[in-house]
Amino acid sequence: MHKGEIVVRVVYLKSFWLRYPFKLELSRKLEVALKYFPELEDETIYVGALPEKAIADAVAEPMDMIIRFNPRVKPTYVTIFHELAHLAIFKRVELGEKLPRWSEKYTSIFAMSRIPPELIDEERIPAVTNFPKHKKHLIPELCRKALEYRERHKRDYVRFLIKAIHGFDPWEKLKQLIKAKQKQNITV
């Protein structure tokens, strides 16, 4: 063990061993990702597989420190960071922080604020937005700024992030489209 290394015990459930085809890839990526979640130090997390017909790529059960992955979907760092973020947010809430622990958007932004750009293996912030590949290197910093914005303003941090990534406010764009259609007497 190296100085400053985060120690998290990972227990793989029976469902993982029986149904999950990407065992080696997931365990390697999980080992890397855990280094970015100091809140989970000295915890035991459990990793299993979702049922075959599951729709989600993965699901976290923070109260039990369980993450289950879809056996039909190859694991990505984006998904792994997102699910670990659920666990980390839950731990921080248990310690008294006021965080939106059930918000998928907050969890995604929290997760992407921690992921190094070289580990981003999907061009999306789950439940928030997709982004162009050439902006991948900006995503963690923009997510950190969105979280800072949330601390100061409490609202509209998702909108702030989308505007920072895409250069426009999606809600203003929608309002403009609605107004334009109304002028043409076309119902929306």
C-alpha cells in the first residue's frame, strides 16, 4: 500500500460471478475509479449483476453500499464513477452535509467533476447532456464550476453547466422556438 492510497474493500456478490461477463474489465476499472472517492475509504462495497432484462447500465443501493451492473453492457468509467458517486454522496449526507442524494443530475455532475479527462470513455454526462468529443478535456473542470455555482446560487447549476458546454441556454432556446412557432400560429 502506498502513502495516501485509499483502501476500500470490494466484495463481489454471487450474481457478479454467475452472470457478469465483463469481470476483469470491471474490476480493473473499479480499482482505478475508487482512488477518486476518499469518502469510501475503509468502507466495504458490494458489486453484483442486475437481472438480464435490466434497462439501466448500473444501479447503486447506497444504504447497503451495493452497486449492480447490467450484464449486457460493457462497463465504462463514466458509469462506474456515477455509481460510486451515489455511494460517496450518501456517506457525506450521513455525515451531515446537505446534498441532493437522490438527484441523478447532481450525482452525474459530482461524478464527472472527479473523473480525469483521460478516463472519460463516453461523450455524455448521464441524465444531463451529451457533449462533443473535442470538449472532453473541459468536462471535469466545467462540472466543478457547476458545483461551485450551485453552492453560491442553489439553483440552475445544471442549466449553467449545459450553457458552459454548448454555449447556449437550452431553456432560452426552447422559449425562442415556442415564441417563433406561436408567431406563425402553429401550435406546439
